Amino acid sequence: MNQELQKRAPVYEALEKYKDARVVPFDVPGHKRGKGNPELTRFLGEQCLTVDVNSMKPLDNLCHPVSVIKEAEALAADAFGAKDAFFMVNGTTSAVQSMVMSVCRAGEKIIMPRNVHRSAINALILSGAVPVYVNPGINKRLGIPLGMSPAEVERAIAENPDAKAVLVNNPTYYGICSDLRAIVQMAHRSGMAVLADEAHGTHFYFGEGLPVSAMAAGADLAAISMHKTGGSLTQSSLLLSNGRISEGYIRQIINLTQTTSGSYLLISSLDISRRNLALHGGEIFEKVRSMAEYARGEINRIGGYYAFSRELIDGGSVYDFDVTKLSVHTLDIGRAGIEVYDLLRDEYNIQIEFGDIGNILAIISVGDTDLALERLISSLYEIKRLYAKDHTGMLDHEYINPEVVLPPQRAFYADKRAVPLRESAGEICSEFVMCYPPGIPILAPGERITPDILDYISYAKKVGCSLTGTEDKEIRTINIVKE
């Protein structure tokens, strides 16, 4: 990384020059730098509305960058150790979809874990690619899906030598990492590309003592949620490439789904945040790691909770663990993770990332303070003291291995009919059912609906999980493939 060059922020600098030029706007957006919407300007601030502008010659064009955006993307590639970097303003969802569509066409196979974010399965619906699922191991105490063991990936490659790519979560939502280097070596030996969903792994590129990043491991493409732990605005992300796939072709794929009206608020936030990480990322994530380790120790001392970490590493399905993640198992206090999530929000005014059947996740960043962390810890102590109950009869797992009957695209677009959820066992699902967050489908199009899955959905609704994905917003009925 060129530290001197990394001090630049080309898009930010161009926007500052644009403001000084006092250009008279006869283009979009129609609020005309905030003058046409005073209420919005008061809410967001004149500084923000002034740079909410359209593509123009001095500011470049995200669809076909030739100047300041091109320079900013080159600096991002340098900072992340990639050959090419692409600014994404449709979120990491579009980055994941662009990865898949860059390497797979209709009918071609892609090897992936089933505990992927819905964006990856959406990419299969869009592209027509066919999944070969490597079911992750399951930690029986925590009930959570783990990573892909090298042995399982090797078997999938041997059984599907015509597959075009392997997709890996690096890390999972819970912080668990697969042996990415080994998977890359196996896949490349078989002529397959490796795609990494690094929605929760931005900090791997800058922190010491953290799991290996996708680019360092030799992966071909990686989707990076800069807005999650990198400090940029929500919906801004990066797609990284090691250069094995044509930069021009990837850009064409991105432009199939990404907006032609790229937000300069998002673009400039990527530029500024990249500069901050390149210059200060090491110290930033050392602080984050230290805060997470402290919180883990204090929460485990409360008793009843289990804030898990590197002790889960087993060399197989758990090759490494992201110690900046504060993932906490809650079932031993007799409360589902979503119940603790709701109590923290409703009773203690603390917003964490998510709660599911058995766990909660708090995202810690450089923006957190020691005082805020102490408040979280003390609130968990109070929740245990006031709300703990016997955990007998609680559902104790987050993941059920799916039975895949049809490719997702075929099932999603098939003739379908709605049936009552309780009467759907044995049928083939034609839509998604998931708790969001984390957005990992319980059911995806083309999968068999089983009694275990129906029990899980019923329990998730009972304890307050936010279920999404179905056409029926009340999730009383589910769409199934017509026979």
C-alpha cells in the first residue's frame, strides 16, 4: 500500500471544488442543492444537500469512470490489496450478485454453503445458476451453522467437477471463518473461481491478528460491506477483484443491476472511509478488538450467557474466529436471542445488530465508547436478574439442512399456489422465508417444506423474530410449486 497516495480522496476533493465553483444547476436532482426542499435541507443539512448531485464531467460517472471515480477506485484497490475495486451503491447485495453473475451463467453450478445471505440465492434466481450446497457443521451447544470444512468442499468439487465457482462466507454473521486459503487452492486446482462474501469482514484488511482477508488468501472476487465496519454510509460497498476476471466485463455485469444515478453521498463516503482505514485502520481495529475482548470477558462473568470466541476453533468447520464480533448465546438464561434483543431495545434503549433463536450480536466499532459498552454489559446483567427463566422446552438450533428439489430460479418463476403454512409440509417452496436480520433463509425457492422447518417458523414467530420474504406479509400462507 502506498501510504502517501492513500492520503488522497479524489471524489471528495472534486466535490469540494464543485461547491466552490457555485455552478447554477439545470440538471437533476430536482431539489437543486436543497433550495427546492427546505424541510429536507433543515433535516439533513445544507452541506449534505449541496453535494447530492448528478454525474457530470468534473465528477465522473460511476457506470463508466474515467477520472476522479476511477482514481478513487484505484486507491481502494491499493488499500485492500486488490487488482481492481468497484464502488457499489446498491449495497453489498448488488456486489454479491455481481460476483455470482460474473462467473456463472444459466444452468452452471456454483458450490456454496447453505447459510448464505439471501442476496446470494437471489443471484441464483437472477442468473439461473444452480447451487451445490455444502452444509456447514453445526455447533450443538450454540445451535448455529459454522463454516465449510475443507474436506466437505473437496468432496463437493470432486462430485461436481463442472462447477464454475465456490462461494465462501468470510466470516459468517456470527464471526466464524472457513479455511479460505485451503479452499482457494482446491478450487483453483480444479479451474474454479472463489468468491468471498465479506459483508462482515472489511476490518480483516487492516487489523492485526484477525482472520485472513479474501484478497490475501487468493480469492478471485470479494464483496465488502464498507458501511458495516468500515465507516462509510449505509448501502455503500466495494467489489474487489484480483484481476483474473476482466475488469471491463465485471463492470458490464455490475451495470446490469446497479443504478445509473449513483449517489455522490455514498461514493464520497467510500472515498473518505477508505482513506481513513488506509491511514488509521490498524489502530482503529486494535481498539475494536480490545473492546470486544473486554466485553466478552465481562459478559461471561455474569453467568448464564456465553460470549463465544476463538475457543470454537477446531481446524475444520471453524478454522478461525473474528474476535471483533460480540456474539452471545442466551438460551441458558431461558430467553431466546430475539427476546433479549427486544428487552435491550424496549427496556434499556440499546439497539444491537440482531437477535435470533439462541443468540444476539452486538457490532462494536471505533465509534463506541467504554461508557456505552459498560451500559450494554450492565443491561445484560439486569435482564438476567429480572427476566431469566427455566430454559426447558426452548428450541435450541438455528439451522436445518435443506432438501433441495429444484433450482431456485425454476422454483421462483414456476406456476405456484398459496396454501396455509400449517398444511404445506412435503410441498416445494417457491419463495423465501427468513428472519431478518440476519437474512439467512429458513426456506428458499426449490426446497422441500418439512415439519421441522414449520416448527422452527412457528417458534420464531412466537418469540418475536421478524419474518420476511413471503408474498403473504402475515406469513399465514406460503407459495408452493404447482405439481
